[in-house]
Amino acid sequence: MLVGYPPKEEELEEKGITLESALQAVKQYYTQEFPENQRILDSIQTYADIDADVKLAEIDNDSDAAVGLSALLSLATDNAKELALAKMNAGTGMLGMYIYGISIGVDFDTIFDILTSSAALEISKLMRGNSFSGDPNLTINQVFDYVDKGPAVHLQSFLLKHSNGRIAVTNLAIALAEALNKKNEVLYNEKGLCELLVNLKNIDLLEKIRNTGKNIKDSVVANKLIDLCENYIKISNIIRNDSDYKNIKTLSKGAEEYRILGQILHVNQGLYTSIPDSLNYLNVFQDLIFNETNRKEDKIDILKFTMDEEYREFVID
């Protein structure tokens, strides 16, 4: 669930929504519209008897998913003229989060606040990259790795651009490890540098190393590397310190599940008449289901699953 959502019972009461009034309205509607449907009325009573106050708190009575999704579609249609999606940070990388949030009943204002937070705006910038500075475009999951595990992708890009970049990385990793008393705990390469940067709370130490570090002070490449690291610390602190960062991850995971479901439904748009096409269909289907871990041992052989009863029972168990 999203942090701070759903609203607490007292917040619902402030809006004039009580358990009794909500259940009465639902019961009255079904009595008038479907008098013969006793099963629905029975389920309403069951709903009231079993933790009904908790269940009611999970419902956002102010939202209408159909209207919200329709509004998003209209905005997307007129986006070339109005540019409204950009103003609400609903570009191609973030729009799926709006769709997922609305479809599960989160009110639009809540999603808007989350996806226009400082963390979400910085995440969008990272996803777009920067052709002038050479920063690569990132997927949303790569952004999460960037924030939580360090700027590995940016370091790889840095190493490709500078022939002596690896020397600069080694020298900076040594200087940081010594300053943090972790000389024997990390490797002096880009992976070790990432581990050190993730735990660095500010840029003061990097500035000290820039001005006094051995083999760093007078090196242009080393100073560019420090600029990269300082930029990482500033951005990651903004994102990690934002309370909505966890909510963004929740929305992103749901949006990714929707995307995969859409692709799974799409792969069966035609009847395959050749063996290669049929096998390719199975491979695509398999990858879509198990692309989260991308590890061979986690994948299930779909063809074997459908043909081999013993293997199928093993997988299910």
C-alpha cells in the first residue's frame, strides 16, 4: 500500500462518510436495482460483520477510475497542443504509474502529489538523461539502482569516455576508503567506489579530497569524476529523503506488471503457422513472465510445463 494511504477512519468521518451510511447506500442501491440478487445483499452483510471498518478504510469513495482514465486519455490525445502531461510529470516513463494508481482506486490528487514530488521530478530527469553532459538515458529500475546502489551506469559511461578514467576511479576509491576507515573493506574499482558513495551523506569529504588528494588535485579527469560523484550524492539525497520515494516504487512495480500483462496479451495476436514462429512465441511469453529476475534458474520451460505432467506438478509445488 502507499504510505499515508488509505485515509484513516477519522479522515473519512470528517468527509461525512461512516460505515453505516456507506453500507446503507450500497444496500439501498442493490435493493432497488437488483431486488432478486439476494447473494449480493448477503455479501454486504458479511462485509459488515467481518472487519468492515478496516475494509471501508481501504476504499476511496471520492475517486472514479473510469473518469480519471478517460481524462488521462484526453490529455494524451491533446498533448501536442496543450503539453499538459509534461506539467504533471506524466511522460512516457511515468504515465503508467498514473494509470496503475487510478485503476486501483487511488484518488488523482494523491497520485499527482506523489508523481510531482521532488523525488519524482529528479527520477524523471535521470530517465531522460543528458546528451550534453553524456549522462545516459535510464529505465525506472536503473534509476532505483542508481539511488540505492550507486552510479554504476554513469561510471561505466565515464570510463568509456576517458582512457585513463580507471586510474582516476582507483585513486578516488583509495582516498575515500582511507578517509572513511574502510581501506580493507572495498575493492578499488567502480563497484567499490559505488559502495562508498552510497553511504556518503554529503559532498564535504569529496571536496576535501579534490583539494588535497594525492594524484587527484591536479588531474582534470579525476576532478570530472568527483563532479559526477557529487552530483550523485546531491540527487540521491533528494530522492531518498523524500517520503514519497517508497510510494513511487510501489506505483512503478504495479505499472510494470500492467505493462507485462499487456505484452503477454499482445503476443497472441496472430496464429503462427511455422515452427520457428511458434517457438519464438514461447520464448517471448517465457521472458515476459520471468524477466524480473532474469536468471536462468528462475525460468520455467513453458513447453515442458504444458507437455510433462511430472514437471508441471514439480513447478506448481
